[in-house]
Amino acid sequence: MKIEDLKKDIEKLGFPIKIEIKNKNELYVDIDKDDVKKILETMFKKYKLYFSGQFCLQDKDFIINVILTDRKNGYLIILRYKTENEIVSLQGIANQSNLFEREISDLFGLEIADGEDKRNIVKHEIWENGIHPLRKDFLYGQRVKDLCETEEYKFKEVITDGGFQIPVGPVHAGIIEPGHFRFSVIGELIENLEIRLMYKHRGIEKICENVDLNKLNLIFERVAGESSAAYGEAFAQLIEKISDFKVCESIMALRVILLELERIYNFLDDIAGICVDVGFSYPAKKFGYMSELIHQLCERITGSRFLRNAIIPYGSNIDFTEIQREDVVKTIDIVEKRFNEIVEMTLNTVSFLDRVEHTGIVEKAIAKELNMTGVVARASGIQYDVRKSFPYEVYRQLKKSINFEEIGGVFERYNVKIAEIRDAFKYIKTSLTLIKGDVEKKKQWIDIESGKEGFAVVETVKGELIVFARTGENNKMDRVYFKTPSFTNWNGLTYAVLGEIVPDFPLCNKSFNMSYSENDR
Amino acid sequence: MFLDFSFGIMKDFLSLFFIFIIIFISIPVLIYSGGYIGEYRKNYSVKYHWSMLILFLLSMIGVVLSSNSILFMVFWEIMSITSFFLVIYEYKNKENLKSGILYFVMTHISGLFLMFMFGFIYKYTGQTNFIKITQMYSNLETHKGIIFIFALLGFGAKAGLVPLHPWLPKAHPSAPSNISALMSGVMLKVAVYGFIRVVFVLLGGVSYKYGFILLFTGTLTALYTIINALLQNDIKKLLAYSSAENIGLIFSILGLSIILNSLKLYESSIMALTAGLFHCLNHGVFKSLLFTGAGSVLYATGTKNMNELGGLHRKIKFTSICVLIGTAAIAAIPPLNGFASESLIFMSFIKSVIAIKSKAFVLMIVICGTALALVAGGAIYSAVKAYGITYLGEARSKKAENIHRIPISMNVGMAILSLYSIILGVFSPFIINFISKYTAQYIFIKEYRLNFIGYETIFISIMFIVIITLITIVSRILDRKNKTETYETWACGFNNFKPNMQYSGDGYSQPAARYFGFVGGYKKEVIIKDTITLKQRVHDVIERQLYNPVVDFITFISGRIVKIHYGKIQIYISYIFITLIISVILVLKLV
Amino acid sequence: MIINIIQSMILIIAAPLFSGILKRIKAILRGYEGAPVLQPYFDIKKLLSKERVISKSSSFITTVGPIIILSAAILSAFLTPVFFTAGNELIGNMFILIFILSIIKFFNTLIGLDCACTFGGMGSSREMFIYMFAEPVVFLILAFVYFETKSFNIYKIAKLNAVRTDISSAHIVAAIAFLIWLIAENARMPVDNPETHLELTMVHEAMILDISGRDLAYIELASAIKLAIFLTIFINIFLPFGMAVSLSAAALIKAVILYLIKMLVFLLIIAIVEISIAKFRLFRVPELIAASFSFAIAAISMMYFS
Amino acid sequence: MLEILSAVILISAIIMSSLRRVNLLIRGFSVQSLAISLVCFTLGFKTGEVHYYIIGALTLLVKTLIIPIVASKSVRELKINREMKLIIDGYWSSILTALSIATTYVFLDNFNNDFVKAGFVLMVLGGIILIGRKKAISQMIGFLVMENGLVLFEISMIKMTLIIEILIILEVLMLSVIMGVMVFYINKAFDTVNTDYLSNIKE
């Protein structure tokens, strides 16, 4: 179904709506506040759309946007309604919408009209009262004072005297970002887990509104350090989409190389972490070593171990010549060979398999219900990869199939990650052939008129990243919204550990390896 | 034929040893009671308690001293009845009455079996006097089996052998703690005394077959009860099960002694019996100590549910130190008394095997020994659970925060008991060699001069103390240089501590419940709604599977029988009439 | 007498060295340099000069526990032959030795529960759980040793086994049972990961999470001594060839060198085991110990029933 | 030498009885067979009889090499690397193993040969493996362990004729090949190698 047909089809539904197509694959549907639930239900039923997020814009009124995605055809459908001071709660219709609603409620100060879960999510106890940082009247640079005025977050409490709770975090023993885990147990078996995050909210969305577009890619890359290339790519994609610009194939292929390099070192770290958490130290150290090799390669070709400031709109911020090309080929070859050996070793080690097999299972139904995306979802049998559904750069030529597994346990996540690494090696090699000649460092001035809006969808190492941006005055953004993959995927962990024993939690956690900083935007 | 009512008293080693146990343990417990009873002054009669308590003690001494089966039974029944009255001392609590009645029934079943046993002895020997029976035990030669079985059932029911144990975990928690201390520490030993008296002395030793029965029963008891003990939250229930476990240990070592005796391996047999006797003494000491400790907790907080306690070390420090000694003793930590007898038991298990020719016997003994080793592990597990959850950490409820002061007399009683525990442990070689000499002389009537154990323990205790002192001095020196600072417990930067964020008793034993939960009828209850309900439920499987059907059946039958009454005189007359006719017919038919 | 004291002192002093060597071997096998072998000494020195921080909730157990733990470890070192045995010592009953080593466990578990911290309770509960299952194995190993040598005295056992020339298959099987028990008891790899820093998976480390300063130094030293003692007991029961049984310089030197070689070999074995397998799931540990149990039974059967 | 080998045989059998990994079972089996063939060679060296060498060589060839290789190949192809649920779980099966070993030794008290007892133990443990598993391939290994016990039994006790021994080993080879083929086809047909399905066929 073409997007025009879809538009006509939706118009026929008979609701008082206004539809607009922008940027080829984005369908903006303005609706009435009272119709939201009804329209959303029809959308789900009729067009098999997926709920991907919800965010708020502030004009004169607040505009709530519900993002729906069509994974088959690669469309984004955005339902918009105006509201003054309350959000229509979609809890019960759209899964996990409570997260988005609570976030909007905290950051914009809107009421959740009829939802069950109204607890704070961004605001911690230490915040001062009545602060809504994303509102336009909250001045940029103003600090949130530590006044401890916000009401206490209500965890589910154990009321009987036999059961007890294990509070873990926010400060952990390893080098881990802050997050509080509350296990309810009676002994070793985990009966319930609640996760509380967002201890270090950085207000990146607010910062983005106040930084010149030409420097904005740096801010984007700081949303999550481990996938800075993907965020840089998201920015480039966004700007190019809004200004309708198409870069040449060489640059596109170069971007894919960087994105895949990032995927390699991240997943290497992930599987190393899985090995560490089961105490299997030999492969863990080896995987770590390989990841370091890739990091060093990244530093040699881009000047940054984390591939920062390499992908920019309209061009490339690095030179890519014969020297770099050979370097990449050589390093990748070394790593790939060692990688296959070590993976083979782990898959033949019984004690390792005993730990990871049938541990931390997230069933497909639950994964679907939680709107999980990315590697963790693919391990549970959800066949969704942004690179296939919303192909960007040269992925249309590269990505032919999706790696997925059925059961959804730690072992499956391990396997999917390994498959992704292997794919990445393959894609890098193919992409290298697509780069014709040398790529020169070329930075072009970005200047975009106000009022333009658009979405970028990128597969980061954690999953589906959706970025919305609307340009404003003075070559700055008026609003940037990140729907980060970790935001929804985190809750998968609470289901993965149910029925597992407490000592298996770090393993499950590591196999998810969700990002804290993606939440603390 | 006439009954011999010569009121002589037994003055042999066995009686004297058990009298020693009774007096030795009851003195500190009586001192303890002085303070403990004060709590009851408001609601119950204290005079009644004291008189019953004294009567109880006297009757126990009577049982041990009596040289005549009639007298024995009389004292035995007095002991049962007084202890019953003591168990239901807090009669206003319906639960206590219920468990008291169970105890009453069980103790009378025990009495019934003993009556049968003495009846059989009388039938075959024509004697009631123990000394005379001893002289003519050849008459009993062919009938030892039935007497042994009745002795096992009778004394076993009193001592708490599986499956006759269910009264233990009910009566002990119901009784006031000083009484449970005496019942567990002393009364169970009186049952052991009776058993040794009958089987070893009166019967002059039985065949190894019965030894194996005893060994298996004892091992089974120990295994079953230790796992049940592990799963309890009620301190006194846990201790009651643990008493049954120790009784199982004692009975299995007695069984081993019987086996070795019948195989004419007297040396090992004496060692086993010595270990058993010594463990009687030691168990009496540390179990009374732990029960009095539980009593102090109950006195101070009003609850005995571990999941509500915690952090008591701060408020009742002295008690907690005494109980730590008791816990270490029950966990067989050297150089305390639990270690002395437990290591002797295991040593005699291993040592005895070497002498036995039959491989099958060896196999069975080794397997029982292994099972008992598992029991020893479980004993440490449950002891650490009971102590750690109750005394350490933070208070888990309001009850554990607001604490009554404990009278000095209670602490004195416990201090004496802990002192016993240390002395009996450190000087165990002397005591063991002393006991073994007399067991050889008086029970086996053989002259064996044996030194089972060197005087190593004493030497090591001294060394241990020296090393501890040295390290303490070093620590003092170090502490002078570096300050000691006190902070909150590190909880990962999360500072909203709640009492239910520490391990509970249920949680502590859950790993074991996963493997052995079926023995204790372990079931978990999880309800997750707005709040989370997590509970473990345990029940005594034997009680539920074996006793409840019987009770139900009896209730059912009596329910039916009640229907016979209609309150009309004619119906009763017709009953009488029918009965008369039936009996006339029967008489005519049979005669 | 004096030589016994000297050899025990050497064992106590060298114990941290052994754990340092073990760590170094593991590091080298995994492909990096690792800390110097003397690192445990530096750590202990550092901890001894640090201030002690104790929890508000902690009781006298935290004060007394570490001292008793270290004393028990040192005491048991004095009951163990290292490279010399005369065979007629007054001390050395295996039962007493094993029970003294259990003091360490007892106080460790209590310390775990002492500071009102869930992690401590967690470690304590797990430790007891493993200990409960390991107890029958100890009994069987002691029984095996007694059947083999007719003695409970470790000095005598060592002497008898040192002069023994033939080696039976039962001996090997029992040695494996002992090794598994050793690993379980010392919180080594398939049972507990000594290197981990994740509170939720730890067993031994979780119990001492709230201990610091000299207390921690004591406990670290005690566990190093404990590992050394267990390995020494293992060597002296199952592989005592070359032990000095008479007081001559040549025999002693040979014995010391052989002891060190045996020790290094076993440290290497432990290191290889530790890096090449993953930690077991907690509830699979009893299966490992049950395997050790059946080894012990098999050893006794082969020894005694045939 | 013989002591160490018999220890290896027993250790491998004990470990195997509680394993749930099929490829580890196969590995254990091949180690065990290697030890048995070495026993044969040692005995042959000691007695100088040729038929020990032949049995040893056959065991080495068939049980240490061919059967394990074929079995692990089919395991790899069928992707059955472990038993999902043992009928008797690891802990209790170890205990059971221990008890049965002890009982075996007690009952075979009269025989003064270690290998007779070891052989009997292998037969019992093979039985435990056979009973306790659901997957056909591990049941096959259990059967082969029993057969190993038989070999030990024979080389130590009765002077068997060489022909019979060779025939037995060949028969086992045939059997395992047939079983392997069967396993493969069952898998093709039912998508699993669980013998529960065989009992369903019966109904």
C-alpha cells in the first residue's frame, strides 16, 4: 500500500481529521482529543500498526503526538491532538504508553487524565516542586534545586513478614550507571522486580533546543556514548530528510562502515560481559581484547575511540583513503578469525551453556506487549530490524535478512549478538567495495528555515531509535524528541528475571545490556 | 503370686549419671525460672507453677531412681501428668490447650506401650524388680523382640522418634520456656534413660537386628526433623525439631552400640554408648540454654516469630552472648561441648566399622553415618539461622524494638548453662574417659580401660585462647593507630532502609527448601497485586498424612456414635436389651 | 616439636604468596601480566593501616568474628604437617582440624547476617546451603582415610602414606572427591567466583561486604591460610611422597622442594579449572557435591569392600 | 597402571551418570573406552596372549573412535545437545549412583578381581543412564556403557573365545549404527529425538 492510498483510506474512516504527508514516509494525522482512543484502536486493528512512542510539543497549546509505525512498508503515522493541561491516557490500549505519559507529565506538567499509573518517572524525590523543565517558560540553563520536595516513589511493597526485598543500586559495585533495582523475594527465587531509572536526567532535549544546528550533532552523539555513531547518523538523516538532500553512495557506505564498527565493539563488549557474569573469564578477556582492537581502529580512522564527530549531515567529517581502507580490512580480518575461534570455544563449553541456556526468558508475546525492539526483541522472535523496515544509507542493498531466534533467553540473545557481529563483518567488507575512490573531509553549513519537521529512524546497538525534530528560529531546533530503544526495552528485564534465581540476575541484565544514559536524556 | 514392692533405689552408674544430668541442668533452669515466671504473675498462678515444677523434677528423679517397674510406671505417669499441666499452664490460649491435649494423648500412648512392655517382662520373668530381672534375663532370651519393640515405641514416643514426634513441635512452643528447656533438656533424656535401662541392662543387650532398626529409626528421625527444623520460623518450634534431631542422633548411636555389642565388639560398643551418654548430657545443656534464650526473647519482645525479630543483640546483649555460645555448641564448634560429643559420635561411627566383618553391615552403617553428617550440616544451618535472624541485624517489627528488661536471675541461669557448655567442651576428654570407664564396668560388665580420645582438645583449647589473645593484642595496637568509625550499612547508595530489606528466616532456608522442601510440606504463596504477598507454608507431613486421618476417623466415628443418643429412655433400654441378648448368645455359643 | 612450629609458621607466612601465585597464573593464562605475586601481602598491609569502618547495625560479632576467624585459621595451621612429619605428635586429629576449620565458616556466616544488609544474608544463606551438602563428603573422606591408614591423626596418616609405594585406584578416586570438596569449601570457581564484584552472585565475598580495615585484612589472610591448609592437607594425605619423616637436612630440603612443586602443580590445576569453566548455577552446586559424594562412596567401596 | 586405569573407568562412569549434556556423555564414553582398551593392552602385555590385543584394538577402533565420531556428528546435525529434563535429576542420580556402587561392591564381595566389580558397576551405571534419560542417543550411550562393563567382566573373569568377543563388539557396532539411523529418522519424522514419542506410537 502506497502512502497516498493509506492517506485516502484513513480519510474514509469518518473521523473529523486532517491528514498531511511529509518527507515521503511520514503521515501526520491531526485529530480531536476525544477521538484518540477510538482512532488508535482502529489503526491497530485495521492497519497492523505498532505503537512506538508518544511525545509532546508546545505551541500555544500542548500538542500530544502518538507515533505509530508501519514496519512492513516503512511508514510513520503520527496522531496529533491538542490539549491544554491533560493527556488522554492510552494505558490499556497502547502498551507501555504509561512510560511516555509519565515522562510527558513530569517534563511538561500535564495531568494524566484517567491512567492507572501516575507515578513520577523523571522526577526523583530530590527535585523541587512544580518544575517542568521542557516547558518553554523554564529558562535554559536554570538549575533544578535539590529541595527534596517531590513525593516519594511508590514501589510495590512486600507486606508479609516472610518475604523481603533486595534493594540494589543506584550505586553499583561495577562501573555501571545509576539505576535502582528492587527485587521481591523469599529466598533465592525472584518473584517480582521493579526498576527505577533516570537518576541523572541531563535535559538533552532542552539543550538541543538551544544549540546551533551546526554543532548539534555533538549533542546528539552524547545521548548515548556507546552508540554515538548511530545518534550522529540519526542527526544526519534528520537534517538531510528535512532539507531533502541526498549524499553520494561513497559517503553512505562509509557511514555504514562506521555504524557497523560501532555495532561490533558494542556487541563484543556485551558478549564479553555475559561471559564475565557467568565467571567464564578466558573468553571474556579475549572478547574484551578484540573490542579494544576495534576501538583502536576507530581511533585511527576517525580520531575518536567512540566514533564521535565523524558522521555529519551533507558529507563526512573524516578522510577515508586507501590507508584507512587497508587498515580496516586488516583489522577486521584479524578480529574475525580470532572471534570465530573464541565463539566456537564458548559454544562448546558445557558449563557456559548450562548457565546461559533457558535462563532469563522473555516470551514473544511479552516482548510484543512491551514494544521491545532491537537485538533483545529479535532474540525473542520478533522479526523487526530498522535496517530492513526503514532502510537508510546503503542498507537497502546490504540487509537482506533478519537475525532472530525463537526462545528469547540469554543464550538466544548471545547468539543474535554473535550473528549481528558476523553480519557486521560482512557489511563492512561489502561497503568497502561500494566506496568509489577516496572520501574527503567536507563540512557544509547547515541552514534550515523554521517550522520544518521530520523523523529519523535508526537501528542503534540497542534497537529502534526514533528522533523527531522541528526547526525553530535562529537556525536552532524548536523541539527534539528521542524515542530511545532502552526506554521501552528496560522493562523486558523485569519479565526476563521472573522465576530466575537472584544470582542469575546480573547475567540476564548483561544479556540485555540496556543503556541508562539513553533514558537519562 | 505377689508383686514385689521392695522400694529400693537404683544406685548404679546409669541412674546416677542421669540424676546428675537432671540436677545439673535443672539448677540453672530453676534460677532462670525465678525471673521468667514473674511475667505470668498477672494472669496465672505462680504457686501452681512452682509446685508443679518441683513435682515434675521430683518425678523425673523418681523415674531414674526407681528400681521397680511398678514404681517406675508410677513416677513416669506423674512425670507425664505434671508436664502436661505445665504445658497447658497458659490455659487461656486455646492453641496451647490443643497442643497440650495432643501431648497428653501421645504421652499416654507411650505409657500404654511401656505398661505392655513391663507386663511382658513380668510375664516371662515374674519379676518387677530391676535387679532381679537382670539376674534372670536368660528367661527373656526368646522374647526380647517384642519387649524391644514396645520399649522403642514407648520410650520413642516420649523421646520424639519419628513418626511419634508430632507432640514435640506442638508442646514445646506452647509450654513456658523454662518448662520447654526442662522437657527438652531433661525429660527427653529420662526417656533415653528408660530405653538404655530396659534394652541394655534389663535385656542384657539384644540382637543386631534390633540395633539396625534403632539405627535406621534414629537416622530417619534426625534427617526428617532437621529438615523440618530448618524450615521453621518459630524459634521454639525450630528448637523442638532440633531436639528431636538430637534424640535421633542419640538413638542411632545407641543402635550402633547394640549392633557392636551383639557382634561382641565391646570396645567399640562402649565407645558408641559413651558417645550417646555424653551427647545426652551435652544436648541437655545446650538445648536448655537455647530454650531459655528463646524464653528470654519471648519475655523481652512477646513474640517468637523470627521474621518479626532481629537486632536483639543491642537490647539484650548478655542473653545474645549466652545464646551465641549455645548456638556454637549446637553447631559443633570447638572447643564447646557439642563438638566434643558430635565428633565422638562420628568417630565411633567410623571406628566401629573397621572391626565389623560383614560388608553389608558396614555399608548400612556408613550410609547412616553419612546421613547423620548431612544432619550435622543441617544443624549448623538451622542454628545459624536461628541465631542470626533473631539476634543480628535490625529489628524487623515494632515488637523487637520495644523491649522489656530481662531480670538478672534469668541471665544468671543462662550464664551458668553457657559456662557448663564451655567446661564440658574443654574438659571433654576427662569426662569421656570417666563415662567410658563406668559404662564398661556397669553396663557391659567388662573391664576395659580405654582412652578413646587423647587430651588433645584441652591442649588445642589453650592454644586457641593464646592465639586469640595475641591477635586481640595486635588488634588493640592497630586500633590505637587507626580509628574505628561507625556508619550506616552500605546499601548501594539507597538510603531509604526498611526492616524488610534484610534476609528473613524463610528466605534463609529457602535454598534448602528447594531440595528438601517435600519433607516439610514446603509451599510458597505468591500474590502480586498492588502490594506483594510472599509467604512460605510448611506443615509436618507425617502429622498431616498419618495423624490427621486418624483424628478425622475418630471424629467421624464419635460423630456417628453421638447419633445413637436420642435422650429417650426406651431407646437406652432397648440398647441394653440387645446387648444382653447378644452376650447371652455369645456366651452360649462359645462356652 | 620445634620443626612442627617452624613448618606451620612457614605455611602461615607463605599462604598469601600462594594466592598471589594463583592469581598471577590465572592472569598469565588469560593473556595479560597480572599483579605481582606479592600483591596479597601489599593488600593486607594496606588494609592493616586503614581505618576500620563498621556498620551501625553491627554487633559484637563484627568485632570478635574476624579475630576468631584468623585465630582458627592460624590454629589449624599449627595442626597440619607441611613437609615434615614424625608420626607421633600429640595433636593432629583430623576431626578436630575439620571442626576448627568450620569455625571460620560459622563466624563468616554470622558476620554476613550481622550488618542488616541483604547481600550479607544472601551470601550467608548460600554458604550454609553449600556447606550442608558438603558435610557428608567430609565424613566419607575421613572414613576413607581411616580405613586406609587406621588413624585419625593427620601426622600419622601423612607418614604412612609417605612411605607407601603402591597406589590404589581407590586412592585416586578419593583424591578427586577431596579436590571437589576443597573447591566447594574454599569458594573457588565452579562454586563461587572469587573475582566477581557483583553483589548478587557472590557467596563468600557477599558475607564480608561490610567489613573493612584490619577486619578485612584478617579475613582475607584467614581465607588465604585456609586455602593453603586445604591444599597442604590434600597433598599430605593423598600425595605425601617425599615428605621428610626424619630430621635430616637433606630430607628436609628435598621435602620442602617437593612440597613447593606439588603446591605449584595444584595451583596450576586450580587456575586452569577456574579459567576454563563457567560458574555453576547455585542450585547445580549440590549436583557437583553429590558427584564428589559418589566418588567418596566409590573410593570406600573399592578400598574397603574389595 | 591398571589401578589408574580402573580409577579412570570408574570416574568416567560416575561423572556420566549425572550428566545431561549429550556430547559430554559421548566424550566420557570415549575416554572410558580408551581406558578399557589400554587395560586390554596392559593385560596382553602382561600375559602375552594375543586375543587381549585384538580386543583392545577393536575397542579402540570401534568405541573410542567410530561410535563417538558418528554419535557426535549426529548430535551436531540434530542439534540435540542436552536433555531437557532428566527423569531423575542430577543430584539424586548421583546419590543413586553412589548407593548402587556400594551395593555392587558389597554383593560382589567374593570376587577378588577389581575388574569384575568395575565391570558390574559399569553395567549398573549404564542401566541408570538408560533409565534416567529420555533422548534416544543418550540411552544408546547408556547401553554402550553397559556393554563396556560386559567387556571388563569378560576380560577379567572367563576365558572367552576370541571369536565371540569380536562378534559381540561387531554386533554392538551394528546396533549403534542402526540406532543412529533410527534416531535420525525419528528426528526427521517427529522433529525431536525423544523416546516418549515411541511410547505414543504404541497406543
